[in-house]
Amino acid sequence: MTDPVALKPDLGFFGVWTAGPVTPDEAVEIERLGYGAVWVGASPAADLSFVEPILEKTQALQVATGIVNIWSAPADEVADSYHRIEKAYPGRFLLGVGVGHPEHTQEYTKPYDALVAYLDALDAKTVPTSRRVLAALGPKVLKLARDRSAGAHPYLTTPEHTVQARELVGNTVFLAPEHKVVLTTDAAAARELGRQTVDFYLGLSNYVNNWKRLGFSDADVERPGSDKLIDAVVAHGTTDAIAARLTEHLESGADHVAIQVLGDRDRLLPTLAELAGALGLSRVAG
């Protein structure tokens, strides 16, 4: 009998989340450091033209979208892009899709129904459920991710959320939360940088409501965000301290953690290099 857990996407324990594509050369170094995947955020266009150059220069690194926005990327075009990539690089691309934010999408009406319709369109174009995941925070969309995809890619959450998500979706569903990091022992500097990023999400109801479900107070989620909230969603400190925080997600039921390095882009690779050892990653010879 086939073990259903073995059918989950295998991206390794840790990957890298970036706002926009990495360059092929950056991807080569990320793979060399031992990370299993690059998650590309910032609602990439439906043609997904950035994917093949990354896969061409790497050996086994996977590319995932975190996420394609259903309002700006037509399902038929995304499906065609998926099949183009899959034909050239079988099993190395994971399609992450989501509904975005009601406050920033004029067309945002009945988002759940729109997401279901989008999945129906992907089904019609034979995009396999085993190679797609959904951005999911609340119970309703987590259940949809369980039923209509390989799993869920929660963003800006905590290990406590990972525990709840795992309990809801069961053990056979892929769970890949994102977590932000700032590699510094200066807590005030780390929180300042964290607040610059988190501020945008403090104005979005889906994130605020999710934090409240996790037990954060109204005061915690009011701008500029309490130290308690910022410390929960932005790991900082030594490499060992950050690695321990990221590993909490795995201990809480995650299959994979997508690490977002905050700060200037020139800090991406050095931070990932410093974290690799503490995370127990195996560097690729070369």
C-alpha cells in the first residue's frame, strides 16, 4: 500500500522566500548552501517566465510561487505555464496560488468562491493537485487546501499556528509556513526592520484576524505592532537562536519552512550562508 505521506512534495526542510525572483546565480548559491527550494512572492505574472532560467542553472532546487494571485494571473495562462515548466523540468515546480487581500483588490468579491472557481479551472487544464498549494491562514481555506491541493503555504504566522493547521489538515497534507528572519543580536534594530515589513499587514483584515485567533490582543495588532507580535513573526538573534525558532515549525508539524531574510538584498546570501550550518544543511560540493 502506498504511504500517502510519501506523496507530499519534497522540498527539504528549509527553503528561501523572496519578494520577486532570485537571479539564476543566486539560485545556484542557495542550492549549494543546501536549501531545497526558492519561493517567489510578490504575485508573479501568469507567464512564470522567471522559472526556467533558475531551473536551468540548478540541479535539484525546486521553485515555488508564494503566491500567484488569482485576480491578476488568469488560471488558463497559469496552467499553460505550469505544463510548459513541468515538461522541461519534471517535478521541480510547485504552483502556489492565493486570493490576495480584500483591501488591495477592487475585484475582491466572495474570495473563497473565486478561489474554488480558480481551482476548477486548473483542474480543467489538468494541473495536478499534487503540484499545487494554497495560501491559507484560516480554517476554511486550510480545509480547501487539504481537499483540493497538496497542502498549504501559510504566510506571516507562528509555530502555534502551525500546530493548529496540522491538527486541522491531518498528517498527509503538505504544510510549508513562511517565517521572517533578521540576523542580529540587536533586538531593537531587528524589531525596527521587522516593523517596516509587518506594517503593511497590520492593515489587512485576514492577517489581523489570524493573529487574534492565535491569542494576540487588539493592542498587539494595532500599528506599529507590539514587541510580542513582532518577535513572534520575525526571528532574530544569533544563528542558533534563529535556527531554533525556525525548527519550532518543524516540531509543530510543518514539512518545510520558507525563510524570508529581511533587509537589503545584499544581505540575502550572507544570512543564508550563516544560517545553513545552524540549520544542519548539507552544502553541495562545487
